[in-house]
Amino acid sequence: MSRIFPHPLLTLALTLLWLLLTSFSLGHLILGFAVATVASRALSAIEPDRVPIRAVWPLVKLFFIVGGDIIRSNLAVAWLILTRGRHGKRRSGFVEIPLRLRAPAPLALLAIIITATPGTAWIEYDAETGVLLLHVFDMIETDDWVTLIGTRYENLLMEAFVG
Amino acid sequence: MSYLDTLPPWIAIPVAFFLILGSTLTLLGAFGLARLRDFYDRLHAPTLGTSWGAAGILLASMILMSWNESEPGWSGLRPVLHELVIGIFLMITTPVTLMLLGRAALHRDRIEGTPGIPGAVERADVPHRPTGEEADGEAAPEIDISDAPGEN
């Protein structure tokens, strides 16, 4: 089973993508599934390990939390640009955040979350020490950012992924 | 301009709202990119365009095109969801560019010694010490020697 479908999630996602880009019909379902199977087998040649997902519910929860955060930080950053950074009082700066995550897949997801949220930019991650260097547009409290990333996102990612 | 004229208000208002929201945020992002002074600050401005800026425009397009494709009545509903794919790819690929730019700027600032830039604790001095490889070469045989008696 795992020889034919080395990455079942990717196969499913590619099939859905095929159906989205064409139209929902039985013929496209079969064709899309065949293309997705071949594509995920091709990926297994360079990436043999399956992404180990432990639970789906934390990811759903994370999706809604991040969705809300993105809307809020969009408005905050737009307001800061309009008011010229609270009339010159805005301070930006770097924050070093020690991460507990080590596996590539949850780290990639965290990178997407941090990048998609305006106001925080992922600058550098040191794989040896596990320290993430973050640039924050509107710095209020350094410790707040460490607990924000650590509790809000990282805990849920640790629950969702193995490792 | 045929189908746009026949658009009922309950479709036209959300389409206009999301389109204006998305394009305003994208415009503000571009404005910030031009106006902000610091390189790292500038990294933040375009993410307005790639997050809700894009999402707003894509939502407007989804509502409008779904209306355009659909026949009257619930059975004729044809939701157009292609735009989701654009949004997903935009979200996945933005971090790649952003990290590339951020790390390049960090590397430059560390070498130039710009104040206020956190240096990597161990890594920062690696380029300045070309003898590091020789030291590693000497260290490797020592480990081999110490391991050998342990195996016996």
C-alpha cells in the first residue's frame, strides 16, 4: 500500500487540485488520481519519508486562529503605515525565539504562518541551536513574542505532528 | 459589459467590498515598501498584499465568477473555486522569497558590522577564520585514536 501511495496526503491534495482546475466528473477524477499517484511516487524518490501527522484537529484549530491573526495584523500594519508608525514612535527589532520543533514539515508550516502574518518576518533559523530569528515590525514586549509564538502556534503544531 | 449590468445588489456589494478591501491593502503595502526607511521594515509591507490583499481580490473574483457561471436556482449553482489555488500557491511560495531576501540582508549586515544586528553566536566568525578547516582536520584523527582503545 505504501509502495503505491508513498505520500497519501499529497495524492489526495493533487487529485483535489486537478478537480478544481478542470471540472467535477468521473473521468477527471480517474485521470487526476492517476496523475497524482505518479507525481507522489516521483516525490518519494527524492523525499522518502512520509510527513508524520498525529492529529488533524489541532491543524483545524490552528487554521482559524491564524486566519483571525492575519486579519488583525493586516489592519494593524496598514494603520501603522498610514499614521507613519504612530508618528515616529514605532520601534521595530529582532527577537530570538528558541523553538522546540525540529521536523521540517511543522517548521515549514510555521514559516508560512509567520510570513503570512504581516508584522512578523522569519529571518533565520539555526538548525543546530533551534533558535529562530524573527523581525518584528511593531515591537512592544520581547517576551510577549516568545510566548505568542511558543504557546499560540508551536503547541498546536507539536500536537499535530510527530517529532 | 453585459453580465455586469445585470448583477443584483446582494452580489455586487460583497464583490465591491472585497475588491476594495484587497486592493486598498495591496496599495498600502506598496506605499509602505516605498516609504519605509529600514530594509527589514520594508520586508513587512508587501506581506499586506500577499495575505489579505490577495485574499480580498480572490474572494471578490470567486463570488463574481460563481454568479456568472451559475444558472438560476440552487440546482444550477456552479461555484468557481480556481482562485483558491492561486491563494494557496501564493501562501506557500512567499516565505521562500522573503527568507532569501532576509538572510541575504542579514549576511551583508553581519559582515559590514552594522549596529543593532544580532550576530549568529557560533556561525558569525566562521568566514573570518579560514584555518577552521585545518583545525577540524587535526581534530578528526584525535577522535579516531580515542575511539580505538574503547572498542578493544
